[in-house]
Amino acid sequence: MIATRTFEVLATCKDSKARRGRISTAHGVIDTPVFAPVGTQASVKTLLSEDLEKLDTQLILGNTYHLYLRPGMDVIGKAGGLHKFMSWKRAILTDSGGYQVFSMEQLRRISEEGVEFRSHLDGSLHFLSPEKAVEIQLTLGSDILMCFDECPPYPCSEDHAKRSLEITTRWAKRCKAAHETADRRIGGSAPDRRPSGSQLWGIVQGSIFPELRKESAKQLVDLDFPGYALGGLSVGEPQAAMHEMISLTTELLPADRPRYLMGVGTPEDLWEAVDLGIDQFDCVLPTRNGRNGQLFTSAGKLNLKNAPYREDFRPIDPACDCDLCARYTRAYLHHLFRSGELSALRLASLHNVAFLIKLMRKIRQFISDGTFKEEKKKFLATYRSQGE
């Protein structure tokens, strides 16, 4: 089956691989390059769906593994799918759960059929196969589903990375077959939650070995997915190695399909990866770092728990108009953190998500204007020199 064309390139840069595009989904259009906040358990931590709507967030990420364990597919199925359950009207991408399962080395056992694992919640035994991962994501009603893959750790041997990419390809074939032939009713009586035109994307593996990345990309392109992710990066490898693998892989993927770099979300990495041809990102960093007092600003990172901010009555970022920057000062947020107030976690998370959403909006415009390389140079020079 030929993948449905759901992506178009609107603008490119003559001196960069950066491009501006548009992904069509059952729950709206996604303008790329785009950053997707992570809502692991049907919630972007400390934020509400209306917060994300106000920021014009186009895409959020949910997690198959966590939602399968809690609240469970029975609850989300009865709610009418993940969109209704969390009151979110725009696009949702769900990862397959592979990364979470494979990160729990002591709690799982891999076979050709899939992965047997014990819940981190109560130790109960579960089995996740490619077919099961697709079934769960269909029940969630995801707009973009990810194939079940094996994500090798870093560092790992070349033999380990090769075995991982080979089983990832075999599982991708099974995921595609399951997605294409899914019955219109799941579980016998529950209606299929799959939105019309749901998309299943493949995940390129190969660790930091160039020939393996080439092999994985070729195998997945032959399967003709409507989109492709780069997995197994941002897991501890040197930044130069990550950039090398991104550059190599984007050259091998079809120009008419979106390219998704999984788990990357620092402002510096977003600029660099867009320059190398990436269209889509997700990461827990904006909310995780925010809850720990680190905020992104146009002048670099600030650690608001530090003592110098006790009497700093400036906005967090004068160039930002989010609810935090428009109303409160650095001194006030410092006070909230030092006092253990929960509002500090919310305000800092809101700012960081807003910062990245707005940054991607600017990057899209710079690509259209033909000024991307110039603006990238200016941003990084300021961000790296003035931050803490």
C-alpha cells in the first residue's frame, strides 16, 4: 500500500536543509518545524489543555506505555478516546512505548514476538507486541502512531545496534500490517477510536553507526511510511555524533515526508536540527527544567532558584509576553520556588513551553523570509554568551 500523502513542503533555504511545511491530520493542520510538548499521562505536567490552546500548540505527545497501565484502555475507550478524555481538540502523536519498556532493563524480556515486562507501578506482568502497540494507539485515537521499535542504549556495540535495527524493521512490517488491516471495531464491542486518516510512522535506528543508519533508513523507506522518526539519539551520545547521524539520515529519507527527531528540545538543538532538515520535535525538558527552576530566555538560561534573583525585579524575559513574563518578576518567581509554592512549577513550565512554541513560530517565518541562517547565528551567539 502506498502511504497517503499528508505532508507538503512550503519553503526551503538555499544555504540550509531547513524547510517549512505542513502536516495534515484528522485533528487539524500542523505547521512545521514544530515542537510538541510531552503529555506522558494525558497531561503536560502542571499545565491544562486550555493553557496549550492559548499558546496555539498544534501537537502534543502521549505515551502508550503509561496510558496502557494507567488509567487503562478500558477507561480511555469508554471516554471516547484520548482527545475527549483530556479535552484536547488538536493533533496527538503517541509513541509506541518502546523507549519506556527498553529503558527498564531489569523489568523486561525481549523476544521476536515482542516484550514481556513488569509494570513499574505494581510489578504486574504484561506483554507488548507490535500488534498490541498499534491496537493501544488506535484505542487512544492517535492522529500519528509510532511503530514499536527497539531503542538500543548508548553506548552499545555495533552488533547490538544491528540486531536492534533488524528487529525494529521486522516489527515495523508487523505494525504496518496491523494498522492497515485493523478491524473497524476494537475488542469486539467497543467502537474503533482511530481517526479517519490516522498515520503510522516508522522509526530509524542504528545508534551512532553510519552504515547501520543507512541500512535502517533504506529498509523503512522501502516500507513507504507517511512519516519517519529518528530514534536512538539524545540518549547520551556526544552532540557531534548526534548531528552527524541527523545529517546523514535526513539525506536518505524522502523529501516529501516529515522527519521527526524524538526526545530533543533544547533551544540550541532545535536550531541545529532544523538546519539539518528536521521538521518535528518533542521533549520533556521545558516542563522538567521549569519545575527545577531553569527557564529558557532569549538571552540564555536562567536558574531562578539562585540567590542573585532574590531582588531582581525585571521580567523573566522582556522579549516574551507569556502569562509569567507579562505579569511577574524574577524576584517573585524566585520567592515562589524558595517557598515551595506549587504555582512556581506551573508558571515556569508555562513559560518554557511558550518559549519553544514561539521560537518554532519564528523559525518557520525565518525560513519563509530566507533569513534562517542569519537569525540562527544571532540567536545562538546571544543565547550562549549571556545565559548562566
